[in-house]
Amino acid sequence: MKRWHMIVDLAKCVGCFNCLMACKDEHVGNQWLPYTDEQQRHEDKWIEPVRHERGVAPYTEVCFVPMTCQQCDDAPCAKVCPDAFVKRSDGIMLIDPARAKGNKALKDACPYGAIQWNEELNCAQKCTMCAHLLDQGWKEPRCVQACPLRALSVVYCEDAEFDRMAAKQRLKPLTDGSNHPRVLYKNLYKYNKCFIAGGLAYQDGDIEKAAVDAKIKLSMNGVLLKEVYADFLGEYKIDRLPKNSGTYTLEFTMDGYKPMTTEVTLGEESPCLPCMKFEKLS
């Protein structure tokens, strides 16, 4: 059976908020019963690109992580109040507008914070993936349609086919995947991994120059993990390292100069090393 899946690419999202505005345009002031009642004008955000920053100045990186209902097959929210949720055969999870009335506990039932509380209607609400439009023959929900860089996309296919697609594109769930979400993320390392960055230089007479193409080796317990080269500014970046993963050894080499080594212990944040200067071999 074919079901809906969503793909979110963090490398493409620039935080333009078109998705949020398209969602507002579709749902504020509009009742799409029995799918959902109208969305609250100012407070509710059924999809929101959340800004995430990694690194330490001057080596920092910003990405935006579109947060929305994950359309989980094993939804924790549905366990809190099963009667208030409808899991459709096409994979879309809906909140019954009538049965969600007055049940504020639903808001805290989602581990992703995707369920909103509409004070005006005294009702829990969330993204419906524009099921009312998909049932009319639309190929994608409004948020996807409005995304200028196609950071959002949807796929309607068999689960087995999507699993192959996910493996090929390295799509990952936002958390541990135990809830079996139908929203997967591409380039998720920009959100949940660390990098090590820094700069390398050498002295040429009275001038300090960038150590272009210097080699950097990353290892742990004597095992080589990655090898990169400094760019035209003498800067390097080693990415996709797990948080709190321990102590790494970095070795820096450049022809005609003494090798250098240093150790870095990874915690929650991405460390940035000060510029290191090669000494010429005697």
C-alpha cells in the first residue's frame, strides 16, 4: 500500500519561512472539517524552521531545521488519548477536532513539540500534511509547494520503496527513530553532529602565510578516521563527528615543515582550534 512520506533537506533550507506562511494562508480563517478546524492566527506554528548554530567564532555554521509533526507510525501522542487520533491508511496522522476539545494534555504528548494548543477554540491541533488537498488530488501539501529551494518534498510510494530511497540518500529520523516517523531528514549532521575546525599557517620571512593544502589526519586510539586538506585560506573542517564521542588526535603535516599534533575532546559543541603555525625543518 502506498503511503505519504516527507523529506527535509537541511542543506537547502535557508529559513525563508515560506512554509510557515503558506500553512497560515491555508489554515487561518479556514475550516477544513473533518480534517481540522481553523488554525489560530498568531500563536500556532504547525511547521517552523528552527535556527540551529554550531561552532565557535570565527568558525560557525547556521542551519534551519523545519520542525513539524513527524506523522509517526507508533505515535506517543496517540497513546495518551487514542480516541482523539486517526491514523489513515496513507500514513497521515490526524487529530479529531471534536474529540480534542478541552484536552490540553495532548499538547505535551508529542516529544517533538508539534502539537499546538488553540486557545480560541480550546482544542489541540497540528499539521495535517494538508490531507484535505491531497484527497482532492494535490501532489503535495502547501508547505512543500511554497518551498523555493525544495528543501521540503513528499513522496507517495510503498514503504519498501521509500526505505530504499532513504538508504540511498542517507535520510535519518530527527531523533532515535523509535516512534517510526514518516518525516525523514537529509544532511541531519548539520543539526546533530559536531565538527572540528581551525587554521594553519607558516612563516615566510616577515610574512605569515596560509598553509594551503597542508594535510590533517584525525585519529582515535591510533586508528585513522579521516584525512582532509587545508583550503586556500589555510583553514580546515572535519565534520559529522558524534557528540560526546571522546578524545581525538589531530596530526598536521606540510612538506618542508615539522609535523604538529594536538588532542581535542568532543562534547556537545563543535570546538574550533586557534591558528597553529608550522616550523620549518632545519
